[in-house]
Amino acid sequence: MESIETVVGLLLTMMILSYLIDDTAVYRLAASLLVGLSVGYFMAAMIWNVLIPQWRELMTVTDSLRRGLLFVQVGLGISIMAKGIPRLGLMGDLGLAIAMGIGVGTAGAGAVFGTLVPQLTAGMGQGIGVGLLATLLALLGVQFYRPPVRGLWMDSIWAGLQALGRAVWAFALGTLFGGVLITGISLLIGQAEFLIQTFSQWWR
Amino acid sequence: MLRRVMLAGFLSLGILSALLSYVWPQMILRQSLTELGSTLLAYAAIVGFLSFLEAHFRRVGARAEGWPYSLVTALAALAFLSLSLVEGGLRGSGIASPWTNWVYRHVLLSLEASIGALLPFFMILALWRLVRTRHSTYVLFFVAGVLTMLVAYSSGLPLPSLLGSLYETFLSPLITGGVRGILMGVAIGVVILMVRALLWADRPMEQ
């Protein structure tokens, strides 16, 4: 007698892999289940890991500064929920504006301190070579800068450099795509192994 | 007008307070901002979850095409959340309760792994469509990049030896440099977006 876990896993795997035959109703059912459960899991994680600990702390906290901070957080959070009520839309928009501001600010600061500075440092550490050339060409390819001096020669050279930059982009994106493909193939092998093992056990 | 000014002010306040924690690195400030960010995300998730349910149940009510799938999606989300709340509340173990964990490990992870196993088929199909529909030199570079990775990382096969020292001396620095350039380009784009939002040149709240 197989464990219920194996049967459930096998059934769901077969339902999803039925897509290889056609876009079947069974596949869509499993995909809908995946979306629903993922959303439910995300929501449960938010409630259990963020909201409930915060509400509990709000009930017990004695430090007035901490209590003030918690009240601000909960107040802004409730203002976001007010977005669902048309009359209180502005309140919700203000909460969202703060949230969006913090998100944009954190992303911008993260881009500078988490990407630009470390990547510049790492790039300079490698010296002059193919890597540096590829980085410069890729940066030219994104067209943030255009030389002020114009002319037939300058335009041709500039267009050529940008074309090379786009070629570096295409090649680098291709390698990233290849990396994800390799990960997908590993997952496929894992699922195939699971199916083969389960069926061979049942066969015996 | 007043609404616009208030929105711009709140947005800029959010951006400046996020930047302040980097310019003036104080633990309490950074911790408060992280908490505030996650709290606002959690409340926004509740609004999003309710909208998600409303959209799916509206489709079910209108008997729109594919409504049974909407019903399954909405019920699965509700069932998982209810199970987690009831079981977690009774046992006091939150999301790590046994039944919730069982559904997560044996249903959700199974489905995710199976969808992941379909990924190579989707990706190869997309690559094939790209090659067929776009006749550009850049597509050739893209395919060359894909093949390079497949050859270089086909462990257990003699394929990597085909590239020889070319991979170490030329291709690997080219890939690293190219990806670095892409990352820096994206980072510059994010910074420009932030400055434009700060100066209210872009108005994300009005779109």
C-alpha cells in the first residue's frame, strides 16, 4: 500500500505533465489549484509572519516610542485597506503613496549601493580585457548617453558601437536563458525519476 | 490639486526616508523602515486578496468562459488560508502546523516542481518561435549564448571540451562583462526612475 503522499504527488504530476499531450482540462484544473494554493499560502504567510506578531506586540508593548511606531504602521496599513472603499479612496492613496515611495527609494538606494558600486568595484578589479570591453559595450547598448558632437563619421561609429553593445546584450541574455533552461531540465529529470521510481515500485 | 500635492508629498517622503536609512545608517531607522514596508505590503496583500476573490467569484457568477477553473482557484485559496488560520490558531504554531505543512509539501510543492519540469518545453518552444519569426543578427547572438551555456554546463558529456580554452579566455569574461553591463544598465534605469518619481516628473499614483 503506497502512502497517500506518493499517490497525491503522482496524480498532480501526471495532471500537470498532461500538457505535453495537449492543453487539457486536467492540466488547467491543476494549474488553477496551483495558483489558488500559492495565493492562499502567500496570504497565510503574511498574516502569520507579519500581521499577527505585530498585533500581539501592540497589545503587550510598554515602550512608548515602540508603541508609537507600531501605531503609525498599523494606521498606514489600515489606510491602505481603505482603498477598497470608494469614499475613503484618498486615505488609501496616501498610504499607498508612502508604501510606493519606500519601495522606490529602497530600490533606488539598492541599485546604487547593492548593484552599481559592487559591480563597478568588481569590474575595475578585473583590469582591462574582454570583460571590461563587454561591460562598456553593454552600457552603450542601453542608450543612456549620446555624444554631443554629431556628423556622418561620428554617427556611424556610434551606431556601430551600439550595435555591438546590443549583440553583447543578446549573447548575455542568451546565456541567462540557457542557465534557466538547464535548471528546468534538472527539474524535469527529477520529476521523471520520481515517476519512474513510483511506477517501478508498483510494478514489483 | 490638493490631492496631487498630498500624494506627491507622501511619495517623496517615502523615498527620502528610504534614502535616509542608507545615507545615515542607523539600525533603528532601517529596522523601522523594513517593518513599515513589510506591514504595508501585508495590508496591501489583504486588499489584493479580496480583489482576487471578487474577480474570480464574479466570473463564476457570470458563468464566464472557464468559470469552473476560477471556482477551483478561489476555493483553493480560501481553503488553504482557512486551514492555516484555524489550525494555526488552535495549535498556536502558525503556518508551520502539521496539516498546513502537509498541503504545502505534498500538494503545492508537487505542483510547483511539475510546472518547473514543463519549463524546458515552454522555453524551447519560445526559442523556436523567436528563431522562426525574428530574422535578426541579434537572434543569432542570443541562440549562440544559449548553446554556449548548454555546451559549457553539460557535465558528464565530452561536450565542454569542444570549447577548450576559448571558454576560459574569451567566453566567460564576455558573459560576465555582458551581464555586469546589463545589471548596471538596469540599476541606472532604476535610479533615474527614482529621481523622476522624487521630482514628480513621473506620477505613478495617477496611472
